Amino acid sequence: MLDRQFPLAEKNTERVIVIGGSIAGLLAARVLSGYYNEVLIIDRDDFPDKPENRSGTPQAFQPHRLTPRGILILGRFFPGYNEELLAHGAPSALNKLNHMINSYGSMVMANQENEATFSRALLEWVLRKRVQAISNVRFLCKKEVIRLLSSTDRSTITGIQVRDRDSAEQQQQKITANLVIDTSGRFSKVVRWLTEIGYAVPKPEMLKVSLGYSTRHYRIPPHLAAKWNVIHLAGDPVKGTNAGVFSIIENNRAEIVLWNLGGRYPSTNPEQYEREISQLASPLFAEVRQELEPIAAPRGYRLPELFRQRFEQMKRWPSGLLVMGDAFCNFDPIYGQGMTVAAIEAEILEASLRDQHNNPEPDFELSVLKKMQDSIEPA
């Protein structure tokens, strides 16, 4: 079905390595599987057999959503994924209420789309199962990438060197490839790796935000789950008050996330967290909260700064290397831009590979990075 939906030219005999098996990496692998005989996804984690958070995605406990464009792109690369999410317990937002509140007033509307609302763990698990079913994709887990391999003149990346995280000896091995794509997220080491082989990397654009999230999960009664999709309260930057979102995910769970800027982090102490809910500008949160049963303590996620790499400005860029997702640029997570931008970058990668196959051009990788940067700009 995949090959019929994406009629491509005959695959070459080369290998590509994707560093990182989260959403951006799965999207990249989905595209690359149509152009390379072998796609290796390398990750530090051992992927769970069921939808569970993992250490390599510390932000996974916080709410995750796709924008409309992200939904469209994922639907093209992974047809029917929304129905799979629904089949695995994700609720539908169809005809449920969205209540948006800010200092200028409020608006209530019914959702018109049969969209699943999900945890990051469930979405990643569903997409990973799809990618695992592609015959020329393999996952190498519990491997830590420690450096890039390059040609003698360092103009071309020829693979990676990895360390086995599952053995006491931490054995190392070299894995060669014709293309390496780093999708390892905001903790990517690609800048250090490039510097080690002699490349001058521009300083990234930085946005210092001291942004903090705290999320708690609750058991939700059926009558509330049937009514609400989301309640979204904007914070007041002048008063420094928390923003908050109530939403519903799979397995009869609701999630409430509070967030703020400038180091005014919402608490992860259960009692204090509940007080902060009661102090929100809208009493609707406290009213809904009275009918919820806490499942566990709140969990925090702190972002001191956001960055945007400017690789496309480099005078030299090695062939055989690309960067996607949060390793390239990361955003305030609350707006759901990260996964959508990764999906847009996957579309750019697909179009660029097709063009390169039909009309090969020099500096292919740098051209792709420039096109991806154009997609990052409006976000």
C-alpha cells in the first residue's frame, strides 16, 4: 500500500541512518524508505511494546497536539492513523466543546472534526508500528551516537560511531551510510560533532524564555468526557498569571497543564498545584476539577531557552548530512508547532529527494536545509 500511494523511481542500493526514533525521525524514515534500500533508525532508548513514555522524550508527559496542517500531512504519510488512535482508546473531539478564554473575553464552539485526542506516547507508538512494518526499515535500540564519520578531507559524512548502552563494556562500532539525518531533538550533539571535524558553526538564534510547564493526569467521568474537548485559558503577561489547558486523552484520562514564563514555574507539589488551579482567572477550571480523580502527582518540564540553528548560513556544509525537527529549531511547545514543522520538513525532504533523483544538483543537502529554514521562518 505504501509503494502504491507513493510511486517512486527505482530505489538505489544505499543506506541512510536516522538518529532519533521520535516523531521527526519516524517521518524522515517513512520518506527515506521510498528512496533507499536500507533505513536504520538509531536511538538511545529501547522502545516499549505498548504506548508508554520513555526517557529519551522527557517532554512526552506534557500535552501534545497537531495543527490542521500537521493532521493533513500525517494523514498522507500514514493513511488511517487517526482511526488507529481512536481504536486504541483515544477519544474523538467531534461535537465536543472548545472553550477559549483570554483577557478580552471568551468563545465557545463545537468541534466539527472527528479528530482523535491523544498522548504523545500513543501517537508515537501508532506511527512507530507503521514504520516498523516497512520492510527496508530497521531499528537499532540502546545505541548512543558519539561522533560522525567523515571522508579524509572531511567534506562528506560517511556514517556514525555508536556506543552500546546495554553492555558494561560499552562496546563501540562504526556504521557506514550514504546519508545521515539527525532528528535527535533539542539535545542533539550535531553542533559538537561538526566542530570536532573542523566546521565553523554559526551561533544559533536564542530566545531566553525560562518557560515552565506542570501537568497532572486525572480520571474523568463519562458525562464530562462526552461534553468537553478543550478548555484553554490564556495567561496575563502583565500580571504574570498562569495559563492553563484542560483536555482529554485516551483511557478515560483528562490532563490539566499550567504554564508560565520568566521563571514563574507552576508547582509540581500536588497540594500547591491544586491551589494554583483554583486561582486561575476562570473558575471553570476549578468547577471541572471537582469531578476529576487525580491519578498521579504533577510532572514539570522546564525550558530555559529556545534555539534556531542557522546551518544554511555556513560557508561549508558536508554532503551526506541533514538535520530535522527540534535539532534544527525548537518552539514553545504549547502551540503544537514542533510536530507540524517536522511534518512540513518531511514533505520538503520528499520533494527534494524526488528532484535530486530526476535532476541531480551539487550541494543537495545545503539546498534542503535552506528550504526547511524557509518553512521554519513563519513558525
